[in-house]
Amino acid sequence: MKLPPIPAERLPGLLQAMPKAELHIHIEGSLEPEMIFALAQRNRVRLPYDSVQALRAAYAFTNLQSFLDIYYAGASVLIQEQDFYDMAWAYFKKAATDNVVHAELFFDPQTHTSRGVAMATVILGLSRACQDARTRLGISASLILCFLRHLSEDEAFATLEQALPLREHFIGVGLDSSEVGHPPEKFARVFQRCGALGLHRVAHAGEEGPPAYIQTALDLLGVERIDHGVQAVNDPVLMQRLAQQRIPLTVCPLSNVKLCVYPDLRSHSLKALLDAGIVATINSDDPAYFGGYMNQNFRETFAALELQASHAYTLARNSFEASFLDAGDKAGLIGRLDHFFEGAAA
């Protein structure tokens, strides 16, 4: 779509109001400190922090692992099916105010089953929230089950088998947690099994890990999308492959800065990825911990990188193109986006 000029002063409002999809959101990472304390009280869980303020003050991360340590502690309050519903529903209400019209949520069942929480408790609570998001908020939503890469492939296989009786509630699998020292090939066999089952496959790669992890995720795991992938800019051949094959990257700018992948947003590679023709998207990752949901990621990134309305259209369109919606639903959302931009330019 060829866009007529849109004045810079209208850009913040355009970013706020345009329809968009979120493809990289860890639902446990949307658990705000206030809800952590409320669920801790509901479930009589003792926390190592004495107040919401003390917990929020601990969100000073130096790398991915320092974040994960607090992330897993926060998840300990999730015990009942209603807890998982309440967490996801709180996210969907925020997503609706950001005009997110489609969301594909990551969840980490091993974080919960290792504490004795039943797989069905996790999945059914989240799935019920997804259904209500569609009927009450007009947000289509689906679930992607993630394996924790710091655990073994055998444990991933066991998790998959536990989840398969609930197969109708999730559309794919992913790979997250500590990247460095846990290359994608560690999970090649379980991803092959997931592919045979017809599950979509994605993986975190090239956040803290090297560009080679992105190559391996594509070649050995058969993934359709790369989560993060920002280290691709250090490998020109890989950049060309990503662009030519239209392999999406689900980029999370505020997360990258919070975890010290980049010193600041002005240093971020997102514009270079877009300029190279890569199907990059903006997402919030773990917004409760990284200080920003979708539109804050858009606003701060656009200001820092001096992006324009044409970039906004491209990023929103990329988010629909990169989703796992069927072709008809994608076309409908892209048409909605086109209509929005035609009206914005009038």
C-alpha cells in the first residue's frame, strides 16, 4: 500500500489506534506485581518481597538469567485454573486498549507442572481467557506451548505427551528460557515430533545467542518464525536468507534494552532489519517486567529510531502476515489495516 504523507505530529495517535497483532508475549511475563501479591494472598504463598514496591525495585536486570530468576519466583503464585485465567484476562484488557486485535500467547507449562500444578489447570485457564477475549473484546487469540531450554529434551518430550490430550487448546510449540549454552539442536528430535503432529514451531534465537542459533533453529528445528533474532544483523548471509524467505522475526525492543542486549533504543537494530526487507514485528515480550506493553514499545522505539508512518504500516502488516491465522483471516485484518491508514491519511 502506497501511503500519502502523514504529519509527524499525528504519528503517536496513529501508533495507538492502528490494529496490530502481538506474536511474542510470555503470558507469565504479564503478571504485574500487584497481581502477584493478590494471588499470593489468595493461595497463601509466601513471597521473598514484603511489598509491591520492593518487588518492582528488584526489576533491575543485567542479563536474561537475572530476569528469569525473578520471573520464575513470580510464577510460583499461579496454582488454580482461575489464577491462569485472571492473569491472561488482565493481559487481554491491556491489549485491547492498545488495539491489539490478534495475540499468540506463549506459556511455560514446565514452570508450573514442576510445582505440582496439573497441565490441564494451566491450559484450560488460559484457553478460557482466550475464548472470552474473542467474545468480549474482539481479540482473536491462541496459545503456543514453550519448552524450557535449560531443561532436557527428555523433559520436553514428557511435557509434550502431558499436553497432547489438550491438543485442541494450543496451536504450536516454542523454545524459551536461557539461550546461551542451550543451542537449538538440543531439541531437534522433539521439534521433529511436533512437526509431525502438525504443530506450528517457533524458537527464541539470536537474542543473547549468536546468529548461528538462528540458522540452526531454521535448519534443525524447522521453525516458521524466529523470536527475537536481532543478532542476525551480524551475519549478512543470514540477513539475506531471512529477507528472501520472508522468515518473520518477533522483535521486542524494550525487552532488549532492559536485558542489556542493546545499551539504549537508539542502538537497536530494528530499522536495519526493516531496511533489509525482513518481516520484523514489534512485541512486548514480558511487559510487566520490562516496563511496556505493545503501544509503549511502538512509541518509544519510533521516537528513538525516528521511524515514520510507513514503518508503522509495515510493522502492523508484518504482524498479521507473520501470524498463524488462516489466509482468510489474515486478509481480513490486512484489509482492516489498509482501511485504517486510508482514513488516517485523509
